[in-house]
Amino acid sequence: MATGPDRGHDAGAGHPAHGVEYRIAHLEERLARDELAELGMRIEAHGDAVHITGTAPTAGRREAVLRIAEEELPGVTIRADIAVADATAPDHPEELS
């Protein structure tokens, strides 16, 4: 989730980082309201890049999050650490030692 005092304000003017924070807020809103309803993603600006971390239920959802991030943040380097949850049942018992 984006943080900082400028979140939620029209930050298009002034310091360039403010515009990124504003765009991150739009990305978070879009991920929450679109068909994805991905609320568990953490999105933060770090230097000249945006980092997205979290867990997606499927590889398709992960790709959709990245596609939307690229649409909302053109020209910004996006670094993603989005794990895909494995909801399938194990095919063998876990062996503990």
C-alpha cells in the first residue's frame, strides 16, 4: 500500500515522486474495484521503481495485476514479488524427519 502525506491528493505538480504516489493510489483503487478485487497487494514507491508484493490465487490473476500495473504506471519500472498460492491438494503425504 502506498504511504506518505501526499497520498490521495492531486500530486501531479511539484516533486516527480508525488505523481507516482498519486498513480499508485489509482492502481490500488483499480485493483480493488475491478473484477480482480485484489486487496492483498502491497504497492510502494522505492526510488525510481514501484514494488508490488503479495500473493495471487492463480497465475492468471498475477498476470492481470501486472498488466493493470503497467497500464496505470507507464514509464515506471515495476518490480514484482507476487507469489501464486498453490491451492491444490498434495499428491503425497509430507514426510517429517
